[in-house]
Amino acid sequence: MAGRAIEFHFDIVCPFAYLASRRVEEAAERANNAQVIWRPTLLGGLYRATKAPQGKDGSATDVMPLNKKLLNAQDLVREAERQGAPLKWNPKHPVRSLTALRLIAGAPEAKRPQVSRALYAAYWEDSLDIHSESVLRDIAALVGVSYDVALSPEARDALQCNTDLALERGAFGVPSFWVAGRLVYGQDRLVFVEKLLGVAKPQLLRLVRPPPGAIPPRGTTLEVFHDFASPWSFIGHTQIARVARELGVRLKLRPVLLGALFRAIGTPNMPMLALSEAKRAYGKQDMEDWVEWWGIKNFSFPPVFPVRTVLPLRVALVEPAVTDAVYAACWTGGVDIGDEAELRKVLASGGFDADTLVKKAAEAEIKAALRENTELAQTVGACGVPSYRVVLPDGASAMLGGGGSVIWGQDRLHVVEDCIASLAVASGHSARL
């Protein structure tokens, strides 16, 4: 693997890029000491070029629905806690990072990691204003770089070149990594960077491993808000029974109408269509990465998409045991589960009484239950599916880090596992008792 490189596109004002800056060198070391090329990149330039929605101060989170904004903030805090990063929200955020990025771009290549880390610490740990010339001069002096390099035409051109290069590579935000001829986006996707560099068994970050036999308090339940219409919900579903079994918790599937949830919180019914072309293209690649990661075979979008799932969801409320078969038919079998006749065939082939299930699915009680699940998802703070909540025996929601009780996204299943494992360690209960 000699000569393999990770090209790291970043902006100081992105907190997730701050987290990535603390881990990218470790990922390179695990890849037989791959080279890391630090490429300061104008996040605002990426946003403008890709027409990404953003608030008046240039922050993408400002235009998110409230539920998504809160979950995003909780995820950031949780990720920082898990990584031991001393992140502190800068009250001045966001500030103009142009000169700071030019300082990095103008520094000698060997100095760029040090300059970058000093700027990240100043902004995300010490709450300094990295737009201030005096602050930048102090940082430059600290790392042994002349502040004047930030004012040079060479630094200006290098920063613009990095930003243009990121756009050519399909980047729409930071942190972005260019590795093995393709883009990887997000500090939480470094496992894919390692995989592309040939690391034999890259691992998602797991922090808690309970001793053999240790289980959470009896009656602890992992709730999953899901909709057959979501490919991400399907991907997560392929793993959820394993998670519940290995960690000794009950599993409760809560079917919800994703479209109704989206309308309630102010999200477009087809969020992917509201994204930039670059972000949509990467979303497809990201989905393929996760399908491969979990070893899912024959994955494909159904013949009719978006999928009409009201009836399948109601049927799953009547008989949760149909869930596996319906997901498989939709996302690996090429079946339009929104067609009642096709759904009946799926149910019958799975050994279920299709007539009875479809009849019961039309009862007022089942219709009300689906509405109630959807309303509950909104109430607890979900912004999409799959969303996970851990309910304790007394009915209270367990806190899952970052000040929140809901975790969104199948890409956070390992975090859910750690949260449940922590309950097992704390409880002292044993499956052998």
C-alpha cells in the first residue's frame, strides 16, 4: 500500500471536519501509513457552487426542520464525547474562515497539519475568533509560520484550486476525502476510507463491551420507528434482530408513515429530490457502501418508487412477523408492495393468512395505531427513519448521549449498541440468573 494517499478536504468552521481532523491520521496509520494530504477548502464555496440551502450566516443547519436540527446537534455532541474530543460550541460561529484557510494553504506542506490543528483548537476548543488578524498572527507565530503567507497570491490561488478540485470530485460539503479515485464524505465514513485503502477489517467505533452474560435490566426495549418505503430503513432492519438478540433486549417495531412525519416537521416528501445533484449522486454511492458493508445481497429499488406503504404498514401492525418478508420483497425481490394483489402474494408465500391480515388492517383500531406511532415519532423528536429509542422497564426513555433519547439513522446502529451495552454494564444483571 506504499504511496496510497488520503486527500482531506476541510474547512475550520465545520465541527464535523474538526472531528475528522483528529482521526484521519489514525486511519492512515491503519492503512499501512498512507499519506494524508491536507487540503483546506472553502465550505461556503462548495455550498454556493452546489446551490446548497443555508441560513443567512452561511450555516446549513439553520434551514433544517427543528427535529433534524436538534438531532444533528445531539449527534455532534455525542460523537465528540465518544471520541474524547474537547469540542465546545463557539458562540461566534460561523465566522469567516477565508484568511485562516489561506494561512494553511500558504504554509509549507509539512506544516499544514500543525497549522490546521492549531486553528481547529483555537476555534472549537478555545472559542477564539479565527477571522481576527491578531488571533491568526498569534497562531502563526506559535507554529512557526509567517502570517504574511496568508496574504500571498500563491495562498489565494492554492485555496481556490483546492475548492475547485473538491467540486470536480463531487464534493458538496466537508469533511470530504478523496481516496483510491473516489469521494468519501463525512467523519463517520472513515471506515470506508480504510476499506478503500485495503485495511483488512476496518471497524466502526465500539466503546462498550459488557462482560459475558451481562444484560440490561429485564424489560428494556429497543424501539425502531420504520417505514417500508425507506431503503435506509430496510438496510437497518437487516441488522436490528441481531442487535437485540446479542444485547438481550426486547425488540418493538413501530411502523410509521414517513410521508406524514415529513409533512408534520416540514421536510419535503422526497428529501433526496430536494438535494443538490452532487449530494444525490453521493447518496447513491453511500447507500451502495452500506449495502456492501452489511453484506446485503440482491439489493435494488422496487419497480414503483416512492412506495405506497399504508397497507403494508397496517398489516405489519396486525402481525409484526410479516415485516421481514415485506422488506425483502420490496428491496431485494422487485415487488411493488403498494399493490394489494402483490402484497397478498408476499404474505401467502410467507405462510401468512393474507385475507385475514388485510381485513384486520382495515379496522379503525389499526388505522389509529399507525397514526399514533407516527405522532409519537414526531413527539420524541424523530426526523426520519430508521430512528431508535431505548425504553427502560419503568417506561422512561434512556438517554443515548448528546442530551438526546433518539438516535436517527442505520449508520448509528453501533452507537445504539454501545448505549444498550452501557445499560448492561451498569445494571449488573446476568442472563444466567
